[in-house]
Amino acid sequence: MKHLLLGIVMLTLSGCFGQEDRIYTVDELMADEALLAKTISECRNNPGALRQTPNCQNAEAADWRVRLQLPRKSPGG
């Protein structure tokens, strides 16, 4: 009976951890513009708590790389 109860508790708790705990790579964030925008927004809205997290650091790096790849428009032309 103890093992059954323990199994149920473990299955219940395993549902609490999912996508939120995942660390995205720079390439994954560059490939998914919506995910990148969401992550950048969350990080910039709470920089004190999130700035040093791996996802925020990867999102900043991905954002920087995406901006470098954009075609530059010359002023007036």
C-alpha cells in the first residue's frame, strides 16, 4: 500500500515539472521567433531575478545573433 501511495505522489509531482524548467539553446531560440520574443520579454520584465538564468542568457545571445543577420537598410535609400 505504501508503494502504491508513493507511486501516485511521484506521478502527481512529475506533472508539475515540464516545459518551464527546460533550458533552450541559442539555436532553438533563433529558430522559434515567438519563443524568443516571449523569453526576452519575461527576462526584461524581471531582470533582477532572471538576468543570470541560462534561458535569459541564451535568449540575449539569440536576439543578438538574429539582429546581426537582419539586412541593414541604409538611410535614404
